[in-house]
Amino acid sequence: MTTLQQTAPGAAAVTTRQTGLRRARRALRPARTLPGAFVALALAAGLGATAAEVVSGLLGHPLGWVPVDELVDLAGKTAWPELSTAALVTVGAGMLMLLLALVPGRSGLVPVETSDPLIVIGITRSGLRRTLRAAAQQVAGVKKARVRLRRRTIEVTIVTESESSGAMLRQIGTAVGDRLAGVGTLGTGEVVVRLRRKGR
């Protein structure tokens, strides 16, 4: 396997681009909608049923949704050391929910540079992979290309005939780098081209 590594055009850490990258990543950060909706729904259902049970019990007509008497008896008979496992599970679940809310998820969009600082645009990761794969496959001699978007690099793996040379790696790196510059993606880093010769 042969490898070529080159810096994508415009990938230098320029202050204005870094500011735009931070702003775009903040705006394109996926919201934790599904975990938040699940937790909110579970809390609303549980607390709503408990409140309805308490109010109906005070009025003399308990609904029977929540076994309040049994829970009170269980709480009176159980010592706190016996609840250590349940308490640890509850604390762990709470910490997990906090982490889900605080830690940003992986965005499905790659930020794109714009001339207006108030506009944030992103391209889907699959769309970027497709356009870079098409750029790599336009180089003569390339039979197949696969693109992986890493955290700091873009890895392009090429399948080609056995007579291909290292010059092809530079052509592929240039083609992919030019396409990246044309798209104007932010924070994609270096282009790494790996060559796999097709078996005879």
C-alpha cells in the first residue's frame, strides 16, 4: 500500500476561519431532541400519575394508578443501607442524562465557509463523501475510490491497476483538494490518499 499525505488548500488555521468554524459547529450541533423528549415524557407521565393519585386520595376516591399505601409501607420497613444499589442506579441514570444533555453529539453536517458571518451552511457528510469520491474517480486509472471523513483528516482509498505509479497519488490528492476548496468546507484538515493495487 502506498500513501500520500498533503494539506488541503485553505486548511491553514486562519483566525477568521477558526472563528467561523466555531460558530458553525455551535449552530450545526445536533440537539438532543430524542433523549430530551423521552425524559420529559417519562417524568410528565410519572409525576402526573402520582399527582392525580394523591389528589384523588385526598378527596376520598383513590384511582389506584400508583400503589401509594404499599410504597409508604415499603419505605417504612426498608433501611437506607438496603437501598444503596437502587440509589446508585438512580444516580447513574441521572448522570447519564446530564451527560447526554451537556456533551454535544456528532453533527451530520460539515460546515461550509460563507462570506456573510451571519449565515451558517453545512453539507451532509454523505454528500461530501460522494463529491470527493467522484473527484478521485475522475483521475485516469482509478477503478474504485472510497472516502472516509476522520476527525482531522480525509482518507481516500483508491483501487487501481498494478502499473499505476506514485504520480497518480499526487493527481488524486490535487483533485480531491481542489474539490474541497471548491466546496469551501471548514475544519476538514489534511487529505490522505492510500493506494491499493488491484489483484491480478
